Amino acid sequence: MADNKIQLPQSGGGLVRYFEDYKSKLEFGPMTIVIIIVIVIVLELLLKRFNIFGL
């Protein structure tokens, strides 16, 4: 029974390599993202408060 071992192909073990040399054209800092989120929340509250689109 020990002679019937099944050999599976070797894999990366679920590890994915991401290369650091890629530079995005759009880069945002964490504070910019927080400000954008706050602006979206305020706009949504204003739209709901004044019922601009009749919803």
C-alpha cells in the first residue's frame, strides 16, 4: 500500500508574487480617500434630505 503513493505536481503553495516595479498613474493618499468618502456621504444625505430626484 505504501508503494502506491500519488505524486501531485508541485505548485506555488498559493503564493502570488506581485512585482514592485509597477507604478500606477493614479495614486491617492489615505487622507484623500477619506475626504472622498465623506463627500459622497454628505452628497447622499443631501439628496435624500431634499428629495431632488423625486424618489
